[in-house]
Amino acid sequence: MKFLLAISGGSDSMALWELFAQLAPNSYGIIHIQHHLRKEAEQEAKMIEALCQKRDVPFYRYDWTPSENNIEAKAREFRYACFQKTMQEEEYDILCTAHHQDDQIETIMQRIFRGTHLWHCTGIEELREFGEGYLWRPLLSFSKEELKTWLESQNQQYFEDESNTDLHYQRNRIRHYWIPQLEKENPQWKEQVLRYQEQLSLQNRWLEKSAREIAKKREMKPQVWNLAQIEEDELTLFLWYIAETYFIEQGKLWNAQVEKELQKMCQEQSGTKQYLWQGMCFTRSYQQLSLQKEVLIQEKELTHLLSFESVVQLDAETYLYYGSQKPTKKTEDWESQVWAFPEEILQQQNLSVRHPKSGDKIKIGPESHQKLTRLFINAKIPQPLRQKQWVITKEEKVLGVLGLKRGYLSNYQETGKINYIIYYQKNSKKKE
């Protein structure tokens, strides 16, 4: 088993290092992130590297270029990306960080102040999956003062980070102001918070088990859910399942606002969206709720030219034929749909096959048209699937939507000499 220790040079991480140096001297490597936020940081990085050389321990250093805003979050994101990269490249099994009991309490308070759900107040997990390995925090049962006292007894040098006293940071205000004030009211306040944290963790494990049982019973697909299958009294557990699976486990913030908007979407009518991070959004379409990434599709990449007497493959399960020959029979593996057009309309000209565009209309009568958006609504096609429909066009005029609607004059019973568009699709109902 190989351990990768995240060492900053402070008393907490140096205590972690000293413990490994004494108890498992040949099982670990050291990783250090130079954030370039303090002038003393370079000296500390060199001290850590020198101690690694003295102890004959692998040393990995990464340098971060500070951003102009949201420094804490971006620095953390950079750190953990470096941790994961090193674990994969150097084949480490477990990442160890020096989070301790005081960090646990501060984290719980920070989440309460920012506003979050009760289950997110369980604080820091001691062990969890991380990349292809694990993240372990072995010092969570020790206070900062205990670690510092023990480290000094070992005559091990460490550095004090002056930024830890900067009250511009919320965590520092919690550490230096709020916690001392609460301890004046109740000297055992920290112990009480830790008891609550333990109780919440037990409750969360039960909730997780119950939520996953509901998901299994309702045969819920990943990131797509049929709301008609969810009973009213199951909604809270359903929201918990989404929060735990798609937010908390992936390091995304689940707060009261997200929960409120999602609960509203579950109870309201179709056609609503809730945008999240990096293009991800919840979409409610009829009785279907989905979590997906909205991708702006380049139309030119999705336009196929359909020449006369030719076949074009649109995707893995869809083919189109355009020509004068009508098929004589269907196969067991493939379904086919025949569209017939008067020869005078097509005249062996090239056609285009593409996805819908804003403003598309289809001719449904001699003098009448219908917007494709209305066609999709009437056909109860969920919003995420509408942009995946295939549209046949001639000079940007819509002739039909494959598998859904043929435009006016496409009915072969009304015409004489005709040409055909034949739509082949894999038979999804055929049993393997």
C-alpha cells in the first residue's frame, strides 16, 4: 500500500508526516503545492524538499498561479487535481491529508452559515473514494492543540501561516471569533457539535440506503427520472438521492436554493429548467426530469446531404434511402417507414437532413403551416429529445420530421409518379 501525504509545512501536516516517518517509513511520498500567496512560501517549499532528501522520500511539487477572484475555491480545485494526477502517474493508493477535529467543527459551521441541507452538515468524511484510490484523513479524532503539542515534543520544525489569522476569510472568523464566543456559553460546545455530527452520519447512511432502494424499485435510470413513478411521500428521499449521488459525491454544492428550485420543478408542470454548473441543468419535460449538459450543436456538423438513389447513415441506428425504388418487405431487425413525394416536388434534387432549427415550420395543408415546436409539444416529445429529431428539408423548407410527421403532399395516395424517402431504424422492440 502506497500513501501520498499532502504536506503544507504547517503544524498539522508536519505532525502527519512525523507519524508516518515513525510508523511506516517506507510506504509514502510527499506532495507540496506552492500557492505563491506569501513571500515565505518558497522557503517553506525548499525546507520540505530538503527534509524529503534527508529522509530519502519521493517529493512532488506543483506551483499555482493565483487567480484574481474566488482564490480559496480555485486553489483547492488546483490542489486536488494535482493530488489525483500524482496518484495516477506514480501509482499511489491512498491520499492522506492532515484535517483534524477543529477542521471538522469549522467545516460544519461554515456550511451552516452558507446555507445547506441538514445531510451536508455531517462535515468531513474520514475515508472516501478519490479517483482510482482513496482519500484518508487519519487525524480527525485529534484536536489541533493535541497535534501541535505532540509535534513540539518530537522537536520537529513547522511553519505558521500568517494568512490563518486574516479575518477576511470566513473560516478564520469562525476559528478566531465565533468558536471562542460559543465556548463562553458552553465550554463543552465542541464536543456537542461532534456528537451531532456522528448522529447525522448514522442518519445519512440510513437515508442513503432507503433512497437507493427507492431508485432500484422504481428502476430509475442514471440522470433521467420518471416523476410519475415517485410517490408524494417519497419526494424527500428522491431529492436526497439526487443530492448525494450527483452533487455531494462529486464535490458540487447542494444548498437550500438548489433544493427549493428542484422541488418546485418536481411539483410544477412541464417546460422548466434549472441551470447549475458548467452548462449542467435540470430539465422538466412532461413527467420526465433529467440532469444533463446542454451542448450547443454546430448545425453544419449535423447536416447530411441526401443525393438521389443514395443511402446515408444518420447515426448508429438510423439510415435513409432516397430514390425511385420502393422496398418490398420489412426485415425482422429493422423497421422502415416510407414517405412518398410527387416527382414534380423532388425532381431528383439533393435534399438535406438536419436537426431542428428555431423557427422551423412544416406545411400541413394547402395554405397552412405548423411550427415544429408545436408539433413536438402535441406529440409529447420531451425537451431533451427534440433537438435530436431529424428533419428533411429542400432549400430550407421542411418536408417532414422522420418518424413523426410528413408534410402536405407527401401522402403517396394523392400523387401519381412518385419518388421515395425510406427511413430505416433499428428495431428496439426485437428481443435479443
